[in-house]
Amino acid sequence: MENLRPYTLMANVLIAVNPLVRTVEPKVTDYIKTQMGDRPPHPYAIAEVAFQQMALRTPAQCQSIVISGESGAGKTETSKIVLRYLTSREHLAFTAKQASDQQDLALELDKRLWDTNPILEAFGNAKTLRNHNSSRFGKFMKLQFKPEVNTLSGAFIETYLLEKFRVVAQIPGERNFHIFYFLLCGADDALAKELKLEPISNFAYLNQSGCISDPNVDDEILFDEVASALGSVNIDGVLQKQVWTILSGLLHLGNIRLKDRETAEGDAGEVTPEAQKYVASCAALLGVDSTNLLHVITTREISTRTENFTIKRSAKEGGYVRDAIAKSIYDHLFKWILYKINNSLGHGDSSLPFIGVLDIFGFESFEENDFEQLLINYANEALQATFNQQVFIAEQELFAAEGIEVGKIVWPDNRECINLISLKPNGILPLLDQEAKMPKPSDEKWNATLHKTHANHPHFLAPHEKDKKYVFIVKHFATRVPYTIGNFIDKNNDTIPKDLEDFVTSSKSSLIKELFSSKLDMDTMDSTTSSSQLRKQSVSAKFCDQMQDLTDTLNATRCNFIRCIKPNPTMAPSVFDHGYVVDQLRCSGMLATCELLKVGLPTRVSYEEICRIYKPVLPPSVTPMFNAYNNRTFTEAVLWSFRVEPDAYRLGRTKVFFKTGKIALLDALLKVDMKKMGPWIVARLRKWLARRRWRYALAKVLAQRAFLWLLEDTRKRKAAVLKMQAVMRMFAVRK
């Protein structure tokens, strides 16, 4: 649709309202080498600014484009638009004289970059109540560029917090990860028969939510698209076959149902008769022994110094083990796919300049919020703090350093909330880790500790007394969110018992063995963290470390922000809910940004830069006129001479600050015909200097007069004091 205009610029922050329909994208060439404001607002403009800031500085300054917003606001699609621009722009750097093979290599890298989207969306996205293609993980893509030539040389993708619990359970109305449905709908008859695939409704991991199909997703067609994309990142047909086999094995694993049988030792879980066939099919697909599979799910070993005991698991405990195996295998499969993707993208040395594109899960608040929502909302708190740091705090510090009075600006400072969640030792997540180390940990005891420790914290709110045992409330920057306990400790445990890991690695499948290899662990984690340290960390501890690394990276770069807005809660096209949108703007800090822009100084240029650009284009006689003056004086003279309104700018100590949109006035000065206007400009500059000299001379005369008056006043005061002293002595003598 050509008449939709979903983008708005607020200074250098782009606000993108999700149009919820396909729109016609402008030409990439329309934005190349343009300045912010030259063209209509669009993600292309933000990408171009980031590219110019990286390419035109020496040394190159790394950039980040932070795309944020709640679920369904259009973050994933916006990140694709940014990626499309940055990869397409590079092609235009090639000329006809350049070697065609160089361009072919660039096109090949671009294709692989684009193919990462359907792969990661298939394995990491799912239908939720708020969005039919919701990212259930965070993604930070670093596009690396060759210095000087500024051509794309490689890329690297980092991911955060895959919601692996979704593999085994979904709430009503939501779906599992897309890839399961793609496989079941898109596999040909031969593959379906070999993998023992059944209708979606037959699999427990897919049918429990009551949502099997999604009218917005064509599962059959997208399976072929994902298969093609996997091939471009060096996951060939043989490896793909193993991937499909593992996914099918997980579905069959989920159908192994247990029921309790009373024994002298207590309840013992046994596989139901109708689930027996799935034990055999799951074992065959995962390459393990069916007897061992049954043994691991239904029993556990306890060892003492003298002997070993085998204890029967209850049906509930066996279900936990089954699900733990499924989550662990899927999580390792996702990491392996990411590992293969990064290897195919040819990322280079970490010192190369890069443009990072961050697409991370949006703020979430449901009727019942669990462990995943707490971590997701913590991530959004951390990103909001980065926004505050780069937009609000940095602005005020700069104004103060430049001697510009802008008044007090109040922004939504969320550092207290971040500390409440993650600060050791008494943050919500550190206390969760402490509880997990207790002999008999429980969510109830942890929740009681939270209420006792943070009873007076401004961001920790107590629910109704009847809910206090199972609920705690956190006042986030966006809104108050109630969290319901019950699965926090289980979900925070990122390890499976060694006997389960040994069982999985005993598989005859070469891919499953590779998934759990230590080499893969080392290649997908931070180089400063040992493998043993990583394995001992909880999910929340790992995630907090990842968020710290991410925010450190963002703060070390120049950040460009795109705020995505969801126009209505039902995602209905052509419906704009004003109250709903205003709430998002308030929660994202946009209203506070408006307050900052009321002082109107978003654009600034150093005096040195103005002298470097404008002195050469002015008449030759101008330069000698200002040899005795500093750059600030020259800038002030030029702005006055060209009749730039005084309220359009403010002069700081080292740079001039322009109000929104007024920077274009400087560009207009460069377009002046100096042959015609030169004499007038010189006359204006001389007039300004004469006025300045007159004001300076007048100030000196006034200062001298004031000094002489003060000197005369001092003399009179001295004489008056002497006379008063004489009179007092006279009276004293007469007495």
C-alpha cells in the first residue's frame, strides 16, 4: 500500500508503527549519501546514518541499531528492512570497472545473510497470543566491514534466551516452534514415512494448546524455503535429514505417556500400552536403545560408598525427565544451527568495524507471567537503561559541559528496577539461585524470601493478601507485572543430570553426538568463560551475564534507535488505538524524549568542523579577517551574517547546537552563489566585526567608567570614615 506512512522521526529516533500489511518500500538509491531529514522517515534513513558514521570517521566508529518494542510491534520485519538496506547499499559501491568476481562474492554473502532469517525464524519463532510470528529468542547480528573500502566482509550472530520450555508446553492459543509444523506439513510422503510422521493433532507436544494451524503461516511452503536456506549455510541434504530425524524423534518422545502403579516403595511410573510404540519409534529416530530409553525415564540410580540403588520414578517425575531430554536436545540443536550459520558467514577479526542490528523480544505482560517473562522484561529494562544512557543522561551531561542551560529534565530512570532483579546478593534472580542450592528448594520459600527482603522496595509491590503466597509484583518501566511462581526453580536449572547426558550422548546419531560435544560449547560461548563454569551457571545467571555483555557492547558503540509501536492489541489492519499507542510511547520513554526536544537542540556541530567546511567556500578576504579570533567567533559571525534566527541555535563552549530541523540551514549556506553574494557576505561579516569591536570598546569604556566611579566612591568613603573618626575623638576628649 503506497499511501501508508508508518514512520516518524523524533530527532534521531525513528518511531515505526506496524502497518500490519505489506507496504511498498522506497528505492535504496534514494537514501544513499543523504542526511537525516533529507528524505521521508524510514529505517533506510537510520541505516544510512549508521553507515556514514561508521565509514566516514577515522578510526571507524562501530554502530548499533537497537530495534525495540512490545511483541507484535514489527521488530523482526524492521530488522529485515535494515538488513536489506545495508546489504543492498554495498552492491552500489561496485562500479563497472571492478572485478565481477568480487561482486559475486558479495552477493553470495548477502544471500547467506538473508537465508539466516527463515532458518532462525523457523527454529526460534512461534505463534503467541499477541503475534503470529513472535521471536522467542533475542538476536544481535554484527555486520563487519572492511576498513577504508567499507564493503561487507562477514557477519556474526549472537542469540539470547531461547524459550526452550515451549518445546514441551504451550499455553492455550499458542503454538510450538514453527519448524515442527513446517516438517509435518511440508515433508514428502517418502520422508514422512521414514520419520514415522503423523498428523499434528496426534503429538502431545503440539496438540495441548488447542492451536494446530495458523492462517497467517503457510507451513507447507515454508518448509521448502527453510530447507533451501539451510543448504546455503552449508547444512546439506544429509545433515538436513538428520535434523528432521531428531525433530521427529522429539515429537515421538513427547508421546511417551506414563501412569502410576502402586508398589510397596510408592508410586512407580509405567509407560501406557498405547505409548509403547512411541518408545520404539523414538529410540530408533534418536539412535538410542529402547530399553535404555525406558530405563532412564522410569528409574534413577542412587550410589553410596558400598552399593548402588535403583529407584522407580513416579509418572510425574518420569514426565519431567522426558521433557528435560527434549528441551536439552532442542536447545543444543538450535546452538548447532547457529554455529553452522556463523561459520558460513565468514566473520573476521573482532577488531573490524561493525554495524550491529539488535532484534530482541519485546516487553511481555500476560494474565499469568512466568520465569521467561521475568527474564524478557529484565532484558527490556536493560535496553531501556541503555536508551536512557545514550539519549537522556548523555544529553544532560553534554549540555552541562557546554555551558548550556536547559532546565531539569525528568526521564524514566529504571536503574533501581534493574538492581532489584539482578544485583547480588539480594536481587530477585540471585535469591532464586541461592534457593536452588538448598537441600529442598521450592518456589514458595523463595517467594516468601522475596517478600521479606524487598517489602519496602519501591519497585517490588505486594499483591492482594490472598495471592501473596504465589505471586509477586515488579513495577517495571513499562507497567506493573504480576509473576506467578511454580516453575521458576525448575526452569532456572539449565543442566540435566549426568546420567541423562550420558544416555543422550550414547546415541548412534553422529549429529546428536556433535550437538553435545565440548567443542560446540566452546565455540558458542564467551572466550573468557570456561566450559565447566558455563555448565554450572543457571539460566538466569547466564542471561544476566549475556545482558551485561550486550549492554557493554551497545554502550561502546554509537547507538541508533528504532522504536516499534503496535497500533492496536488485536493486530487488526487499519485500526489505530490512541490510548494503546500513547501507553507504549510513555513506556518506551518517547514522551520523555519529547520533553528533551522541547529545548530543541538535537543536532550539534563542532566549531572546528564549521571552520573547516565554510572558510574555503567563503571569499578569500574572509579568512584574514578572522585570524585574530577563535573558531567560536567565526561561527557566530557566519550565522549572524546569513541571518540565521538567533532562536534556531545555541552556542556552547566547543560546538553549536541547532534545534530540530535547523541543521539544514548550514547546508543551505553552501549552496549560496559566492560570485553574486560574495561582496554582500563580506560586508555583513565586516559589519558584524565592527559591531563586535564597537560593543567590546563600549564595554571597556563602561567598565572604565564603572571603575573610576568605584575609585572615586572609595576615596569619598575613606574621607568620610576619617571625618567620622575625628568627630568621635573630639566628643571623647570633651567629656
